[in-house]
Amino acid sequence: MTINTKHEKLTVLHVATLNQPISPDLGYGPIETVIYNVDKGLHALGHRSIVACSGDSIVAGEHCVTVDQNIGDYWSVNTPEQRQTANMHFANALYRAGMGDIDIIHTHDAKAVEFMYDSVFNMGIPIVMTLHVSTKDSLLGGDYQRWCSPLLSSPLVYCAAISEYQKRQYNHLVNSENVVHHGIDVEEFPVKDEPDKGSYLFTIGRVTSDKGQDRAIEVAKRTGSKLIIAGNVQNKPLDRVFFEGLKRSIDLSVDVNRHPVDSDYYSKVIKPLLDCDKQIIYIGEINSEHKKQWYRHARATLFPIQWGEPFGLVLVESMACGTPVIAFNKGAVPEIVVDGTTGFVVDSMNGMIEAVSRIDSIDPGDCRRHVQNNFSIKSMALNYSELYHQILGDQKISDSPCRQLSGQPLKPVPSDTKAA
């Protein structure tokens, strides 16, 4: 996508998810982290960025509070209270969209579009939906065909894939040809000056068979390396069973979150674990500030995924700290990791094991520069800005204010509304 920085400034309404608060310092919250970064990047470019989200969130632009609290989990029982909270969130976001000053709406799941589409169609405001998940989890069926019907002269819903790999998975959909890679605030990630020879291998992510923590353990054992495992265990039956099996191979479990990240964090928290006689150590779910330290001091980050992951923020975050990645050649991995320069992209367990012996040849500076040049917040925000302008140009929207909601009261839903 060609970036044009001379476009006029826009007013963008982000309809956030409710799994976690929008915040720069989350443990597990990949979509919420991306929303925070998009908002921060657009705000820095001078756009008016409005985030419709829970009241316990932190945003860089304008905070449009839709509900008091986030739901608090990526997986939980679908209760009437949760459905009520979600509907309240969408209704208040829709109310904000109807004020007449929004140029474009940016959503991150199909449920938001499903709730808002008919009313937004009457307003003539186009919607960008970032495709965060695989096609089997996308919930895009007949509704999507209606939203993006080629029979419409100007469809209002445009999808943005997060990788070329994901774009290929959605090639049966119209209006899904746009790709915008995720970006991070690179300067907030501490970087090492030289390889940490003899240090630990690191793997981080939701503890589940798809992420391959069992494969990481096998690599550590077969290379004689210390392995640090970080990540949350969601309340999913299959994940719980997987973790129970994994615990038989874990030598030590320790909570590192209770220690503040300061100038003594390495000497007080990391080094004692490196010096102990335990090989496979699980440190649980860690927040953003903690994981930056664990990335920075690792010899390499292992990414032994067992599925076609559409992006993988872990890869970018690790390389931003100068820590190379050893990853299986699945999903978007070859788009993100430069084989032989910022890590190694391998096809087998033997390949991953062999790569450990070569990882010290990778220059931390090359890892950092690769992220700065390709996966920064600024580059992501510029690409989204270009996409918004492209869509608005295609829509040929006039300069007149957007029409307000037709047939519905324009008033917010009180945040203390209870489920019936």
C-alpha cells in the first residue's frame, strides 16, 4: 500500500472489544493491545481518534465510555448479564456514531458489525473491520455477504487482514484485499547490545496445544537449555487438560508479577532463576513491563506454533528487544521473521533444535531495525489512515454531515442498566 501523509485529518470511531480493558500494560490481550496501538498511532498523526470502550480502559485519543467494566476474560460462560453488557456497549457506540461527526468506524469483530450495520447503513458511514482470527473462528457467514454484497454500488464494510497469509485464507470474501500488519511502540522495548550467549530460551503465549509449549520443552531438553515459559491458562477444558499434562515436565512454577520492574529486576528476579538448578520454569501470565525484561535477557524466543497463526505479536515484540526468534514455518511467520537475519524459520523439530546452536550468530541490531522499519505503530497508523482515505474516496461521501439514526432514539444506554 502506498502511504500518502498529506491527507486531511479524519475522525475515527473505534468500537473496542470487551474481553480486557484497552491498555498499554496487559498480560494477555492481543486484540486490545492492537486497538490501543492503532488509537495511539492515529492520535500521534493528528487524527481525531475516539475509542468506544469500557470505563476501566486507558486510551491516547478520546475515551467514549460505553460500559463501566470489561468482561475480564477471553473465554467464559455466555450469560444473560454478559450479553446485556455487550449489547449496552454496542448501543452506546452506535449512539456516538450517530452524532454526525464520524468519518469512519473501525471494528474488530463481526458481532459489532452485526449489531450496528443496519443503523450505520442509514448514516452512510463506512466500517473497517480488522480480521484478527482464522476463518473457522470468524463468525462471518450470510451476514457478511449481505454487508459486502457486490450488488451494492458502495458496500459499507471493508475488511483489513493482518497478514498476506490471512488474506489468502479470506480470499473468498469481497472487500478483503487490504493488508495492514500490526505495529508496536518500538522505543518502549529495551534492546540488548549483543547476543545473550548461555542465557535461557523463552516462550510466551496462551498455554494451549496450538502454541506448542510441549514442543518448546522438548527443544530445551534436547539442547540442554534452560526454558522459561510464560502465559495464561484460560478456563477452556482442552487448555486445562493440556496444562495438566505439561505440568509433569515443569520443574518449577513461580509468580514473578509480584516483583516491580525496576533497575534491579534482573538481579532480583531473573538471575536467581537462571542460577537455580531447575531447567523448565513456568512463570505464569506476565504483564507488558515484565515480558519486555524476559524478552530482552533471553538467548532466543521459541515460537513452536502448531497452527497457521494470522500474525504473532510475540515475534515482533521479541525482535524489538534484539532477541532473535526460532519459529515454525506456519501462518504469517515467514512474513515477519527474516530467516538467517532476525532468527530462523524452520520446518521441523530437528530444524528448531539445530537452530538453537546457530542462534548466537544473529545480530540484535538487525532484529531491532527490522521491527523499526516494518512493524512500528507509525507505519501501522499510516497504513490504516491510507486505507480510510481510500475507502472514503471510493464512497464519494459528500461534505454534508452524516445522517443521524432513523427510527431509533438518539440517547445513550445508562451504564448501570441490568439484564432483564
